[in-house]
Amino acid sequence: MTKTNHKRTKPWGLKVHENFFWKVKQTALKERCEVVELVERVLSDYMEHKNQHTHTHTHTHTLNLKGEKH
């Protein structure tokens, strides 16, 4: 497992659908990281993607978990 230098101090309890829970858990296991680290990576990638697109477009799209635009 990877370790970060960040101290996590805030609890974050979430209620999610069971199939989403297992997708995230299995992905974290494949990546050999904690679920919270996976969420941090995904958010970082999302913000980077969003910033790249807001500079080239006048509007943005949000992506759902299946990658479909809304």
C-alpha cells in the first residue's frame, strides 16, 4: 500500500449503493492503495481535466460515474 505524508483528521462516512462500494473497493485493491487515496487521485484528475476544459470551452460538462456527459 502507498502511504502519503498527509494526516487525515476528518471522518467522512458515506452511504453508497452496494455495487458502487464494491467497484471502488476492488479498484483500490488493484491499485494497492486505500479507498481514500483512490478518491484523492480521482478528484485530482477530475480537477485537472476540468481546468483543461474550462480554458478551451465557454461551458463545462460534468461526468457521471459511467463517464457520460450531463
